[in-house]
Amino acid sequence: MGAAMRGLLLTCLLACAPLAHAADLLDVDMRPLAGREAVNLAQAFAGQVLLVVNTASKCGFTPQYEGLEALHQRYRGRGFAVVGFPSNDFKGQEPGSEAEIQSFCTLTYGVKFPMFEKVHVVGDDATPLYRRLAAEAGEEPGWNFHKYLVGRDGTVLASFGSRTAPEDPALVAALEAALAAPAD
């Protein structure tokens, strides 16, 4: 798909997306990675633009952690967060414990964006959050590092496959458009 077509599609997605409330999509309790107490995502990220990503430590796309952290740092002051969910759903590429995953992400890639418990992201075992993301986007992750862009109102605005790097111009343009959109 060409850049012009992606831009047109993005414009339509942002303008035509059905209004929803964050509670509809994000009203789930999840534990921070290696944490004990669950937090409600709708409350924790109310009014923010999110990039929800399923991650894995032993994947060819694992270096995307760097770009994800750079996005998080660049835009967090404008009401944005990358939110990571480790998953072992694809070829066993996230076999470690949550403590091991947390250590790897922090020490190897300097990850500071919020990471949550290890989850299933596809199939019948997918968590409610990932079932909702897939239903709204019309696709479930096909591999590690699939990215869902969620608007301030909790609506899925776009879905980006694993091969789309965090610094991809289409992803950045979608993110900036979401941040520029008025909050409800």
C-alpha cells in the first residue's frame, strides 16, 4: 500500500471511527510486569493515546524495544504511552519468567514504558483486552510486536503489523494525528 493510500486510510479511520469510551476497551485489571497488584487500565491510562504492543525477548523484532522506548520518551509529555504485554504465543519466543523479562527489557534496551503481565494475545486463550483489540481492529496479532494505536477515547484507531517499525512514518503520522485530536 502506497503512502498516499495509507494517509487516506488513516484520515478515514480517525474521522470515521465509532466513538467509544476507554472503559469499553480498557476496563480490565492487569498486573504490572513482575508486580503483585493489578491496576485497571482504563483508570491508569484515562485520556491518553496508547500504543499497545505484544512483545517477546527472543524474536527478530526484539530490537524494536529501542524504537518503542524512543516513541514513549518523545511523546509521553503529550499524553501518550507505549504499553507492552509479553507473550509466548509465537514459537515460544518469550519463555522467561516475568522477572527475567523485566530484567532483559531494562538492562538490554533501557525500557521504561509500562510493561504488564505475560499474556496470551491470540486464539481462545487471548486475554479480554486482546480479544477486544482484535475485534475492533479486525485482526489479531500475527506475530510478536504487533501494535494497536488506541485513541484518547479508547477507540482502536489503527493496527500495525510486526514489520512496521516504531519509527515508521505512517505509524508516527497516525500517532501525531491521534495526539492532535481533541479529547472528549
